[in-house]
Amino acid sequence: MDVSGRPTVTLDSLPDELIHLLLHHLPPEDTLMSFALTSQRFHRLADEPLLWRHHCHSSFHYWDFSHEFPLQNTLPAPEVDWKGLFIIRKRRLTQAAALFSKIVTTRVDRLDNMERIAEMGYDVKEFLIEQYRAPDTHQDFLSRRYYAQRLLDSIHKEIAVRVWYQQRFHSAMFECAAAPKQIERCLAAFDMFVLHDQVGDIDEVSQMLDDMTTRFRSLYPQLKELPIRDQALTLNGWLRENKLTGLRDPATNYRNIRNCLIGQVLRAENHDSIPIISSAIFCSIAERLGIDAHCCLFPTHVYVFVNLDPQITIAGAPITGSYKPEMTMYLDPYGSDEELSISTLREMLLDFGFARDFERHLSPCSPAALILRLMRNIHATADSVRQNHRRELTELLRGHPWTNMRALMYATEWASLVLSGTAQHQRVYATLKDLSRNYPEDTWLAKTYLWKCYPSITDDHPILLDESDPGEYKPWAGLFLTPRPHPPLDVSPRHEYGSTDMHFKIGQVFRHRRYHVLGVITGWFVKLLNVLHPEDGTHKNEYRCFYRCLQEGSIDVDIAIGPMNIEVIADPTIVDPNNFPGIGRYFKRFDPETCLFVSNIREEFPED
């Protein structure tokens, strides 16, 4: 009792139920490190599976697939080591934070450390998103954002490649119609290459389609009582009425790369999409409603094939199967509310010059054929951008347009190689070369998937030899060496070049005297040239300094420029770090007081 005679309430006097409730509001780290160590009773209460299941759900949103988290959620709490899962997640976050700090501060073991983080998968996604969104007040926010994005992108790519890799070994991949859910995931895999820190991964695309289905069901509760034909027409009408399929301005916007990505389409305000995505959205929702619908490929369009016979299932059937015309219907979610007659489609095929083989074009397509069609659309957009210089066609919901476009072209390389049923040796070589130059952090993906797809290809394979660069580039060289051998850093101290004319420093912002574009100096090199001296007509060997730079708005990272074209600027108001893709590879932050980017590459340029 206290001095007033009232009984004193201690924690130990509280019933188990109340303590258990309090533990839900105590930081789990304190429960582990303090509360659980005070007594045997408290240790027992702190070991309750329901408590740690709560902490696992409330502390972490994303889970790596290796944990089989959806399956764990279906099991009774005592059958899962929830406390152990929580501790594993916390340890991985601690490891990731230590590795990331090294990645940002030093080149030593950088790729090895990036690979170690990337292999943790979704267990470190939230940590990387936090780094990607580092505030401008952080002393090295540019570096943190850059490396966090590279790691996030690599983790997302692994998920995409895994989806394609799993489909590679399905016999139905090339010869049979697939369930729309399967196609939905294969299409959403392209979004993963440009997802960055946004919502919209493969599972979240499926969730968005689930939500759309729920909305539709709530509006048409008696749908199941209608004939299948009327169900399909009702769904098609609802999608088109709500502008969830189709394109508002095809004349100018058809080639927008966003229209090719199902995740971007579902997340965008106007939901514009090309026919392949419109049809895939219809089929995915139809499957959730119990309607057997599939995409079928026309020469210049994608329509929907609906099976009206409840006695047969199309998924898994050969794509050239015979279907009774009276038991099928065709829809165009992209362009029409009405059903398309089979006679109209046959006439269209005749107009295209297809006098035979109607069945192939009027039957459900295989996943491989659909993905190949999408890849062609992505390449067509890239060609249109190059030819017409229309940057607006490359703008997605997040990321720099040119960086995203390059990433999607890279995605088509991976999809082609992983899904291909035949060896493509030259493409393997090109992809590995692209990886080594632009995406070195993806080396682990090549080890995990590409090598398994093409084990017969070796560095000395005659098709892989680069005749223009013989003996210097070996695609698989060093891929499986752990730890990776590190060449010595190429250090460039200024004092070694004596009186060499070096006017500018790394981090200075300049305007090109001839082209009037902004750039940032990211490095320099000295070259011995035979220079003509006009005063006496003699030639002398002299060292001349040239500068490497990043150009505003460009994704090229190794542009060389002479000092005569550099006009340093001192006005920080015209400098926007966001306009320089990849700036965090070289710099920590921008200092407006000096109008300089603060170097993060002093290991190579110690005197800059």
C-alpha cells in the first residue's frame, strides 16, 4: 500500500491479458531487450506467438518470397515462429544499413556489398525506399538516392525475371493458352524495371485488379444469373464507360510507353492503354468473375476470345484447338462496346492477306506470343522517340524519361532471353555487355538465371567473340568469383602533372560554349598530344587536359569535353540536381553557396 492506504498497482500485479495488451504498444525491440529479461513470467508473456505475429504485420509491409509469408498467415499462430521471423528481419535491416553505408562512402567492395543487399530481396525494400527518399538536408542525399534506386531496381528486376523464368519451363508457355492470371503477372513484370519506389509491383497489380473486380461485383450483384455472353458484354461496357480500357487520343498518344505497362495504366489517372493491355485487363477481371476469356492476336490488334461453353476450359488447351463458333464470342475492350462477329473478323483477315490459317488468329494466344507482341510495342515506342524526338512519349509516373526508356529496352532483352525456347547466343553476349556497362549491380541476376538458361555458352564460344575488341571482353569472366577480384583504383592526383593546364575542378557546373547546355564535371584525364606551335611551325609533345561530364537531361555518363568549351556558371538558381540522371554516382549533394556539387569520388580524384 502507498502512504494513503490504497493498494499499490505494480506491473507484476496486472493480469496476463492486460500485460499482453500493453505489449502490443511497447516497441518490440524493448520487449526483446528489456521486458522479456525481467522475470520468467514476463519472458513467457513476451514469447506469445500472437504478439509477434502482430509485430511482424505492423513493423514490415514487404516480405521476401523466401519466407512464404502468405502461407504463414493462413496457419495458426503457434505453428509459425513469428518471433524468429521478426528477429531475422531486424538482423537483415542492421546488416543492410551497415553495407549501404559502405556502398555510399567507398568504391572498395561496392559491387559485392550491393549484391549482398540485393540478395536480401523484399526484406530490405522499405529500408531502401527510406534511403531513396532521403531529404535534401542529408549531407550525402544524392549518393543515397542513387544507390538506393539502383538496389531497388535490381531487386524488382529479380522478381520480374523470376516470373518469366518460372514460365519458361511451363509446357503451356509456347503452345497453349494460359490462364489470364499467368499472363497478368508476365505483363506486370515489365513494370518492375521502372517501378523505383512506387506502389505497383506484380502482387500490387493483382490487388488493383481484385479491387476493380470487387467494385464491379458491387454494382452488378445479380451478374451470375445472366448468360455468359451478357456477363461479358456487361463487363466490357463497364470498363469502357469508366475509361478503364481504350485510349482517348490515339492519334498523338498511342506510342506513349506508359500505355504498354499494365501497372502504370492501372495507377494512372486516365488509364489509357493499347489494345494488348486493354484486353489483358478485361481477361484478368473476367477470370475473377468466372468468365473464361483469353487474348487472341490479330495482325494489328488484340481482341478477346470468350468461351461460352461451361463444359470446357480453355486454359491449358492447345492454341489451335477447334472451337464451335456458336460457343464463342469476340470483344474489343480497346475500341468497341459491342460484340464482334466471327464473319467480320474473317473478312478483316482476308483484307490483311491471310487467306488461310484463320484458326490461329481467332484462337487464344500463348503467353510467349503475347509478351513478344508487347515487346514489339515497346521497341516501336523507342523508334518513334528516336525518330520524332518526342520526349513526352517516355514520361512515366516516376523516374527520368530516358533512364526509364533504357530500362524498358533492357527488360525486353531479359524477357527475350529468359522466355525463349531456343538459344540466342549473340543476344546473350549483347545483354551481358549491356549489363556490365550500364547495370553492373545486376550481375547476380545473370548468375541466378541467365547462366541456367544458357549453360552451354562459354567465354570462348565463337559466337561470343567480339571481333572489334578481341580478347578483352569475356561475358562470363569473373561472374562466379567470390569475392570478386578488384583492380587497383585509378587514382588521378593533380600534382603529378605539374604545370599541365588544369583550369577546372570536379563538381563545377558549366555551360557548353557552343551548344549552350548545362553540364557537371565528373572527372578529367590527361592526354599526350603532338601540338603545332604556329609561332615557329614546330610540333611538340604536350600534355593536354580533357574533362568528363554529365550533360543535363542526358543518360550518357562518359562525355569528354575540351576546356575551351567550358564556361563555368556561378548562379545556383539555374541548377537542378534532378535534371542530371545518375548525379549521385559522383556527388554527395549540391552546395548552392559555392555552386558546386560536393565530390563523392575522392578515392579517384583526391585533390579535387
